[in-house]
Amino acid sequence: MKKFSVIAIMMIMLLSLSSIASAGTSPPIPLAGNVYYKFTAYNPSFNGHGAVQFTLLRVTPNGDIPVTSSYFTVRPLETTTQKLLLASNLPADYYKLQITNSFGTVYVYADQLIQE
């Protein structure tokens, strides 16, 4: 029983450490140039498509300013891994990535921001 408890706690910690998960906003990240978001998305629905919106926000003293926004649609019961271009020639600054479900339920995980 003790072994099961340790494994359960480790799984909870691992799942809670996913950077942005299904919906939320990342902490401020210094970015510049071409910025991509590599992620895996899963739609658990049997009946319909799900969509998720990715919004790149520039962090300023007066609040976050939207820079770009992209939608990604996932078919029913589909799991897909994508590399999505968020912005080109981005000036060096601090940015946040906000992820929201537009419709349906889409889980986003195994994610990373890439700048080139």
C-alpha cells in the first residue's frame, strides 16, 4: 500500500508540473525571432471536434498585450503532435503564452516554446 501511495503522489506531481496544460497562462518568458509552440493535443470526445486557442501576450508594465492568436482544431478521439508558428521576427522582450479551450475539450500537454 505504501508503494502505491508513493507512485500516486509522484504521478500527481508529474501531472501538475506540465508547463501550461490544457488551459492557463505560462510565466513570463524571454523570447525573440521566430517562435514556435510544439505540443501534443488530445480530444477525448466521441461526438465532435474540439478547438484550442493559443495567444501570445507581450508583458508590459501596463498589462499584457496580445501579439498573435492561433486556433487549432482536433478531431474526435484524435491525439496529434504539432509544431505551430506563433510569431515571426518577434522583437526581444518578455512574453506569455495563454491557452484556452475555444469549444469542446482539448487537452494540451508535452509542450515547449521554441525560438529560432
